[in-house]
Amino acid sequence: MARTRQSFKQKLEGIFKSGRNREDILDELTEALILADVGVSTTEKIIAGIQQKTKKSDSFEAVEAALKSELVGILSKYPGRLNLGAPPAVLMMVGVNGGGKTTSLAKLALRFANDKKKCLLVAADTFRAAAQEQLAVWGKRLDIPVIKGAYGADPAAVVFDAVRHFKSHGLDYMLVDTAGRIHTNTNLMHELEKVKRIIGREIEGAPQEILLVLDASIGQNALIQAREFLKFSGITGIFLTKLDGTAKGGSVVGIADELALPIKFAGVGEGAEDIVEFAPAQFVDALFT
């Protein structure tokens, strides 16, 4: 998080060391949070919370402590732990193409495999041959089986075949990579709902997790993408990618606040093991130290 921390600290250090009164500090802090890509509506909530918490003290130490408290509070509002339950369980990944869905899916699969879970990867993005091939390469590298269909095939049909294979082989977790854009007149959300419906029909209670993959490096623009995907029901959390390579990590706070969803994982590199469970308090500490 070095790039985000450097950007964030540069904006805040001058404010907190200025020796000015609380109202001046809050005015500058408002501007700094917006410039850090936190977002206007979320910034307003944070400032209101700080005002409430610092009524009896206007020192910059009190303001800084209140800011940390507000940030942790927003990021901790919704439970962030993955909840797949007992096998057989299914996890779907949704999001726009280019956001890192396929790589993120592979990272989760390796994490589960390291916990001795038997996984199956499903290439349900049949509208991009490259996506299927990328998942196949990951499967070979991680020694995890992959089910894929022909280019342009019905994603729901591919998933149906995958579920049958998954159940017949007694596997634990099925991880489904989905399309982020469909090159026909068919509505993407309709296709995702159909895939979800097939899974639920074949495995009771599934999919247990549907993660929305968002690219942290595009900041507030990720919210525009996310709002479209929130038309698809059942999203349980966010997987943030490219958090290590951006100075726009402040957008994480706005994303969690405006989407009312927990951030469950963050991608912090290109390697298969470059994944961390998102920890709100640690994230906020990393912004200040």
C-alpha cells in the first residue's frame, strides 16, 4: 500500500501539523479526503462523525483519532469473512472484463487448495476465448481441473455440465468465472441470473458467495461499474484487485460505504499467492504509518 499511503499522508500531514483550529482542519480534511478519492458523500459522513466525536477537544490528535475511528467504522460495518459453509459449495465471480476476475479466481482456488479443499474451476465466460484459455493455464499451473465450453456457448449450459462433474467427483468448492460483457443483444445481468439459477437448482443454497471484482486503481470509477452489477441479485462482497499499484486506495472507503458490501479480499500483486483477507483496522493503520 506504499503508493496509497504516500499520497494519503502527504495530504494529511500538513493539515494535522498546521496548528489551526478544528474548523479549519476539517475544511482542509474534507478537501483532502475528496482528492484521495474517498468520494463526496462518504467524505461528508466522515466529517460529520469527526465533528460529533471531537466536540470536547479540537486538537489535531483528537481529529486524527476520530478520522481513524470513522474509517474503521465504515470498513467494518458489514462482516467480511468468506462464508462458503460445508462442501459442496459454489463461489461466483462477477465484474467487468479487465478487472482481474480470472486471476482473482485462481488466487482463491490456490488458497482453498492449500487448505486441502478439492476445487473445480469453471470458465463460464464463453464470449472471450482468451478468458477461457487464461483459466485453463491457471488450472494447469495450480493442478486444479477446469471445465470450459466452446467459444460462444451458452454459459448456463457450461455451468450445468460443470455442476454435474463437480457433484459426481465429490469435490468441495466450485469457482465460476463469468462474463463481464456479452457481445450480443442479450442482457448481461440476465445471463448471470440464469447461471445463478442453474447452480441453485442443482445444489441447494448455492452459490453461497458471489464476489464483485473491482479494480482499485480506477478509484471512484469503480463505483460506476459496481452500480451496474448491483442489478444482479445476491452479491455478497467485494474482491479488490490492484490495491498494491495505486495511489487511489482511498476509494476503498467510498466503495464499501456506497455499495453497502464488505470488502472480503484484496489482490496485492500478480502472483498466485498475492492475496490477503481484507482487514479494516490494518488497512487504516497502514494509511497513517
